[in-house]
Amino acid sequence: MRQLLKLQRLHGGFYRSLSTTMKVPSAADSSAGASRSGYSLGTVVAVGAAGALGGAVLTEQDGRWRRLALPGGEFRACCEAVTTETQKAIPDTLEGIVGKKYVTKNYRQKGSRIGQGTSLAYVQPGTLKEAVAVLKACVAADVAIIPQGANTSLTGGAIPRDECDRPVVVINMRRLNKILPIGQDANRVLCFSGSGIYDLKEMLAKDYKRDSHSVLGSIFLNVSVGAGVAYGSGGTQIRKGPAWTERALFCRVKDNGDVELVNTLGLKDEGDVLSFLDGRDALTGEDLDPSCKLASSWPDYAAKVRSIDGKVSRCNADTTGPDCCRSEGKVMILASIHDTYPQPEKSELVWVGCKDFETAQALKRAVALKSDKCMSSTCEYMNREVYDGVDRAGRILIWMIELVGMSRLEPLWNLKLLVEMVPLPFTGIICDKFLYWFNNLTPMPLPSSLQELGQSYDHHLLMEFGEFSEGEVDRLKSSLDSFAKAQPEGNVKYHVCQTAKERSRATLYRFVVAPAFRTFAVGKGIQGLSIDYALPKNFGKYPSLPEAKYPIMNRWVYSHLGCNVFHEDLTFGTDINVDEAKYAIKHSVEDTGGKLPAEHGHGIEYPAPKEMLQRWQKMDPLNVMNPGVGGLSVSRRYGA
């Protein structure tokens, strides 16, 4: 609220200063002045009044926008924590470790959807040794520490908290981007925590004809590998499972303030893993310790998904695995080893339209999850509201990705976040307003065959069939054809994408849903809420939401249907308490046996379950790392 008042004072001052730059003639020379300057006193007064009125209207409207719950942006007061001399010196100390170029003082950041805050220092270590030295210096200075990757967190978990009782330092790991395939076959890969999942996917495909462990809807933002492990992100790949490994290198802060380096990578590193990895540009099979039997992917995930039972396939509150997995910043991940996967000999992308959701679920079980020898690579879902919404608010983003490429989109996204932080009227919405206003000036990106399906059906599946065994694509297509023919006429219709451009457009149409939703909500001037949850695998319908108390205007439903993990983007009128509605919806999902959140993390948005909170407190007893995550206290030792 203090920040909002500050913004309003700033905006009002801006308009006041504008009106006072005009010279107001005195009454004695008003008549003469009118002829000399061309402005009468009445004219000046009228212009001044109009300026004041316009300023008041704009300030009120900007304040109204900032009070709305949008799918991104939250205003908080500046940090008022008492700063000691040691804390004041920490930026200079960090400059001595990583160089002045890689330390920014008093750095304000905005989350992709929620959260804003200012860090005392924003530091970017360039080696593993630097990262550990930075962490130790920060712990010694008694500051709160937030590890950060690409800052794409959707629940505010990677953003400074101004309400913390200590200054905050953000350790951004993005410069730690080394990718080391292991051996000539690259069946495994070691990734420094700041490496991007898009970079990893491209490198493995080009150099080794292998596929990476993680493909997310936000892959075009090049999300970091370390963040994937920290959140247990899942994504589209139903054969692979979430970003999870038992083989990692990470730091945790012990109860006595010591920084402990935990190494489960299973490498022959001669007892100095930091020097070993900092100095290597490649790894061979001989670098692996054969006695280490730890897993580098979720064991038998595909079998788990095919078991249609009352359990969820994955969620953020799963405590399985070492501390780094689903740690949400309570430890600092340095590197991790992941399995890679063979690319199919060929693949085909199929868009399927279904008349109802029950048919889509039945198709998933009969085709996508048919057997361990005949299984779809992906099985993505979106409803008609998503199709129509992306058409109304996502065209420009699709064309932009095609124009500049995925690897160049991250800087543009960061520029948008920077603009939204500028303390001037409407900067928080102007980018999305323009995207919405000019959306329909660009052509519909989908080819006519897919447009026909989109406009004729209310439920859509996007499935990729891969040739992982001989004849697998043909068997999957045969199963789909048999399923469609067994349905009442018109219940199911599908189209096999014929060209690379058709495949790309169809995939992007599904992947741009989340940013398109913010543009949609801002463009229409309504409130928005984005949630993600996992439903029991045998739960085959939408969960009932408390719409009687919290009327929903638009319900965008899209999912990784193969795993029964869902995303919903909901819009509300301006009179609805969206924060209150969010927790009511969370209870509704959990009443079905579901788990919310599923893959975006708890961040500062959701309280974590008791078991997860206890796990985090055990791995970070001083509450140094990412204080406030999951509803925990922001105070030292959790306020004890």
C-alpha cells in the first residue's frame, strides 16, 4: 500500500509540474498579455483545470489497474530492514569475488506473474568456486539469500522479499551454464545449474541425436536446469517424468552457520569436485565412479503414469529424493546429472478434436497410454476457451517466436518485465494492452485445417507419436483411427500435421497459452488467476469450482493430460476477491484427491504442506535460504 501511495504521489506530482511550467499572467496585464502571448487568463485557467482533472483521472485509473488481481505483478513496500556495517559492505565484498561487472547494488526485480522486491546486491558468479565463495560471504554477513536461475518462476519464489527482517542478496546462477555430455554416446549429461533447457535440448539434438530430460511449455524462455530440479518441474514428456535426480552437487547452510558442500554426482573428482568441474570442458565414461548406483531420472515414470489409480503422477509437495529435489531455493544447486533419451527415428504430430472431455480422457487411455511398447511421447490438452483466447491474445507472440527464434526471446521477455516495473502510469499493463490491441492485425497462425478443428470442437488433444520401436508410429495411428471409428459420428476428428511449419505452429499455439492469458485479462480489463494442479490419474473430469460464490467469467483449461496435470487460467469481475477465491479453489481441487500446486512451486503464493515445511526447515535450520517460501517465516530461525 505504501508503494501504491508513493506511485500515486509521483503521478500527481508529474501532472502538477506539467501544469506549472506555463506562465500565468497577472490580472493587471491580462488583457495586454492576451494579445502579446495569445493566451488569456481564462484560457490558462481552463487548460490548467483540464490538466489537473486529466491527471486525477489517470491517477485514479492507474491505481484501479494496480489494485486488480492480474496474472502477474504485485506491489510491495521497499525493504526497511536494519542494515549492519557488515551487510552494507557485502556488495563490495562480492565484487572482490566475482568482479565489479557482475554485482549490481540495490537491484529491483519483478516476477513473471507475482512478486517485486529489491536486493541489497544481485551477484552473478561465473565458476562453481565463485558461487560457493559468494554463498559463504553472504552467510557470514547475515543476509537472506535467494538462488535464482532465469527468473521465470510463476509463484514469486525467485524474487526478493522486501518484508524480510534482513537485507536480501540474489545469487543469479545464469553464468554457470556449462553443459558436459558424459561419454561419446551422451546417455547422461552433467549440467551446471544455470544452463538453459532449450540450450540443452538443442545441443543434444545437434551433436548427439539425443533428447533432453525436460521440455516445458515455457521452454522458449530457456528456463534453467537447476530451477527444474528445485521445483520438480514436469512438462510435456509422459515417458520421462519430472526434473528429478539423485546425482547432484549443492550447498546447504548448517545450524552452526557453516556452508556444507553436498556431492552425490558420483564422479572420480579426486576430492576436489569444484576444481574438477570448473576445469573440464568434457567428461568421459571413465570419469564416473562405477560404485555409484544413484538414479539420474525418476525410476519407471512411464509405468507409473499408465497405472490409472487414485494417486497423482507428480506434484510439488513430493518429498522423494535428496534435499535438492523440490527444494524451492532452500539449498543452492550447483550442478546435476540427468539421463538423456534416444530421439525417435521419425515422429508425427496429431491434432485431435473431441466433442466432450470424457472422450478426450478415454482417447488418452486407449491410445497415448496404450502400453509400454506403444506409448505417445506427449499428450497435451486444451479446451475451446483456450483455443479462442490464444487466437484473441496470442497471435503476436507466436509470430514473434517464429521471427526471432526461441533462443532470442528471453531478452525480450526480460525487457517486458523491466517496462512493467517503471513507476509511471500504466507501465504495468501497457505492453499487454498493445499486444491485445494489435493482435488481430496479424494473421491467424494456424493453417485452415487446424482452424476448422479448433472452431468445430470444444476439446483438443495434441499428441506426438514417436518411432522408438519399429512400427510404433503406425501402431499408434492405427489405435487412434480405431478409436475414432468406434465413436458416434462426429465425436472425434483428427489431423496429422504434414509440414514442419504446421507442426511448429500447432506446438506454439499450445505453448503460448500462459503469456497470452495475461494479455487477454489486461486487454479486457478484468482480473485473472492462474493455477496448476495434479488430479488423481483415475479422475476423468474437471473438478467443480466454487463458482456460486466466486463467479468465473472465462475458464481456460489446458493440461499435460497424459500425466493428469492441469493448468487453469480463470478470469473474474473486478468485484471479486481473487485471493480469497484462489484458496477456495485449492480446497475444491484437494477435495478430489488432487494436489495444488503441481509444478509451478509454492513460492510466496501457496502454503506448503506440513511435511514439506518440516523438510525445508531441516535442510535450512537458520532460514538463510529463500525465507518466506511456502508460507514459512521470513525471520531468522523462522522467528524462533
